[in-house]
Amino acid sequence: PRKPLAAVLKPVLKELGMAEGDLRRHGLAMGDRKRMAIELLCQLSCATQREVAPLCGYGRESSVGKQRRVLHGRLSDDSAFERRFQGLRKKVEDMLEC
């Protein structure tokens, strides 16, 4: 079962080495880490893209969707990056189960 956004946020940020304010920073500054955080928040929490958007400094959920599409493209093109992402996801899931 998916968890509330507040419960998922802290483990995701911890595993990515980010502070909550980093989510609001420009995508070019944060790059893949921000995209991975967005994807994990959407996958593991019960929050919608619309609810995740303001947390990440976006005014619309379409910006969240765009970042997710960029990440999915990168994951399909780079198997080592995909393994890294899946490892991060597993760590966050393990933290949420504790």
C-alpha cells in the first residue's frame, strides 16, 4: 500500500542526499536527483502529481509529468542508471517498512 506523501518524503530525500529545499531548486541545478525524487514520491506515496508539484517548486502537475517522462527516457536508455534507480527505490521501500 502506498503511504502518505509526508511519510515518503524524508526517506526519499535521505537516500538521494537532498534537503527539502533542494526539491524547489531549478531542474538544471539538481538534474537527475530531482527527477528521481519526483518519481519516487509519485510511485511510493498516495499523492497525485498535482499534490507533488508545489512541493517541487512547480505551479502545475504537467511539469511533474514532464520530469517523469525525461527520467523514464533516461532509464530506458541507460541500464546502469536504471539499476541505480531501482536500488534507491528498494532502499526507500525498506525504510518505509521499518
